Amino acid sequence: MLKILLTTILFCLLSFFTFAQGYKIEGRISGLKDSTCYLTYYYENKNFIQDSTIASSDGTIIFEGKNPLMGGMYNIMVGSWQSFDLLITDQKFSFEANFKDIFNTLKFFGSRENDLFYSYQHKSVKDALKISVLSKKTDTISVNQMYSTQYESALYKKKFIKAFEGTFAAKIIKSTLATDIPPAPKLANGEKDPLWGNKFFVEHYFDNIDFTDDRLINTPFLYQSVKYYCDQLEFLSNDSLIILMDSFLNKSRKTSLMRKYLVSKIANQAEMSKVMGRDAVYVHLLNKYYINDPLLWDSLTVRLVKERYKFLKNLLIGSKIPNLKAIDVNGTERALYEIKSNYTILYIYAADCSHCIDFTPKLVNFVQGNKARGIEVFAPIFGNNVETWKAFIKQFGSESFINVIDVKGKINLYQEFDAQFTPTIYILDKDKKIIGKGNINIETIRDIIFQ
């Protein structure tokens, strides 16, 4: 009997605890009825549905769940055309509004963060509307009023952030602050440092973002900031970029969702970069933040990254490319390392690739027109259909290439040579070290070889 009683008590306690840990957002929007409403959360520049409900005849809507919501910025969509943002820090609160003007009539109960957020929003929108009206006028008084309003609005933002420091609302507003660049210092020659602005921007761009707060992941502002920052750094060398990225990532806690998010975003940006050789940054990130930081990831992710890293580290500019052996049109095994030439172009292509069909004749003409440079083309094809392969060679006049095929399917060009698109091209020096790579055009090949 005692065992049954204890079990019953435990079950009740667990049920209460589970319920207590859930969320309940209740609202009443007068003028709204019988409409489906959605609670959505922000992730990067998109919204995803978290919950849905139907408004009652008096405009009451209730979103409720057993599991707590992730902290962040959410959005409630009501009717077919209206929506409004709200902050999730509290799991249980309520609000009321009028459907005709939700933004200006919205009131929260039991959520100080949303009270703060909307007090700022109302002032900010009011200032923005005033500035918009004044900007259309050209008289001196209006222009001065516009500048004065802009100054007051910027000052209010800074005062708000300081007054409510530590709140999520203040963190969100602060994350939208532009980086204030101080006057450039003078160099030894008395001139102002012309690189000061760029240097300060790069080193201090994220001063206003709290990377220890995972809730910022579920706002549109973090994504915009990280993407903009990475886009602005395309001019940096790999070494400089690696130093910056390491410093940047150290701002987050080691096992946090924020760190996981930032690592994946920056790694993806480096992998997709159009800057030749930027994969060196990607490989660095894989090694340091995936392979050597396994607690951040699940075991499958770490295993897949290790497999990819094993091949990519040998395909960086300056590295000697792995050897490749396959059968030529005469049935003879040919090896990449056996080619004796000043330059070798490793040209990985597919017979059904439209870009390859267009590019192959151009490459043939380039090589034939620059024989004095000592250029050879080693051209493995995807697939093992010999007839299709030979027909392609004949049709596009690439008989001068060292054409090879892996009839037994032993070579994984996609993995071992990172041929994720066709054609994939590697330009090698006489020692088979990579001096250029990627999905590049004839002009780029010429620039690399002729430099």
C-alpha cells in the first residue's frame, strides 16, 4: 500500500513539475474572432511555426504546451495580415490588444521584458515616422528638426540600453547598435592611419552583442550581424581571418548553443566562399571546433567531419595533391605523379555536365595555344561508361588530354578530390603542388599560370 501511495505521489509531483515547466501565453484581441493564429519563432531570416490556435468569438487566443519555449523573439500571426513580435523569457504571461491597431494598443501582463521592449518600440517608431516626414521637406527648420530628432532617437537608444542593462530587451536593442569608430590615431609621420577604420571595425564590430546569451540565436538580428561581418572580411588573408574567427568564437561559452551556431555559420561561410583558397579557414574550423571540440556535437557529426577533414587537409593551396591512378583510352594505367610538365591541370568532369561541355573546348584551345608553357591536362571522368567517355573525347576534341577513367569504381572523386561540382579544376606546379583550384574559368587559369 505504501509503495502504491509513494508511486502515486511521485507521479503527481512529476506531472505538476512537467506542467509547471510548460508554457502558456494567453491573449485577448478585441475585434478578432474565429481566426487561426500562429505562434512562430525566429531563426535567422525566417519564421517557423511553434504552435497554433483558433481565436474564440471574443478574441481570446491561448498558446499552451508541456515543454518550455526556447528563449528568444517570437511572432504571433493573427488573421490573414497582421502580426506582432514578442519576447519569450517568461513562460506564462498574457496580453490584450485591439485588432484594428494591435501595435499601439498592445499591453502585456506578467512580462516585464515585453513591457520594456514595446516601450522602446513605440518611441522608436514615433521618431522614425517624424524623421520620414521631415526628410521630405527642404526648409532649414525642417532639416534641423530632422537632425535633432535623429540625435535624440540615437541618444534615447543608448539611455534605454544603459537603464535596463542585463534585460533581454536591452540586449536585443544593443545588438542593433552600429559600431562607433573613434578618430584615427596619427602615425609616426604625423599622418592619420588610413587603415584605422577597417582595423577598428573588424576588431570591435561585435562589441554590442552578448555571445553568452543563447536566446539571441532566435532573433533576426544575430544572423544579419554575423552574415554582414563575414561578407566584409572577404578581403582578408586566411591567416588574418583565422586569428579573427578564433577571437570571435572565444566570446561564446564552450558548450553553448551560441558557440555551436556560430561555428556552423562561420564554417559554412568559409566553405561557400568564392575566394580561392578560403577552404584553409574551413579546414581550420573543422579541426579546432569539431574534431577537437567533440562535446559540442553528436558523435555522427564528429565522425563525418573527421572523414571530410582527412581528405580536405591534403587539398589546400600549397599542398602536394594526392596521386591519382586510372586507365587511359589505350587501357594503360596512368598516374598523376608520372606527368613531367611545368604545369598540370587536373580536370575532373562529367559527360552530362553542361558546363563541362561548354568548357572543355575552351580548355583544349588554351592548352594548345600555350604549348611553350609546358601544360598538361590530366582528365578523370565521373562514372565508368567507356563508350560515353570516348564519345565525349571525340566530340569535344580533347584527345590531347591524358584522359582517364575508373572502370572499377575504386576512386571516389567526390570525396578524395572534393569534386562536389563539375568541372572541378586543380592547377599544379611541376612538383604537383596546388597553386590554384575551384570551379574557375580560362582567364583565372591564365592569370595563375602566367603570373
